[in-house]
Amino acid sequence: MVDPVSDVAEDTEETAPTCATCGETILNQPTHRVTTEVADGAVVITHFCDEDCLSAYEG
């Protein structure tokens, strides 16, 4: 992902994030979910296709 604060719709197949649960490319998905946390002093941004993938990752 080129710019972590850009709209997902601006991404291309090559720069779009992938879902941490299923590995699918997230491109123009209105159900896209993102979590942000700090781990070892660094910001970690994790992307998910939808609420189901986020729940599966957390559960």
C-alpha cells in the first residue's frame, strides 16, 4: 500500500491491501475494516475484507 491514509478506491491491484484473514485483495470494498495498534513502538495496521474476516481474526 503506497499511502496508508488514502482511500482504498485509489489503490490498484498492485498497491491494494490484502485481508489478514483470507488474503483477498481489498479493492473498492465498502465493507473494508481496519484495525490499528502499537506493537514494539511501531504502528501496525491490519486490513480485513469485512466484519466476518475481522471477527475470525480476533476470535
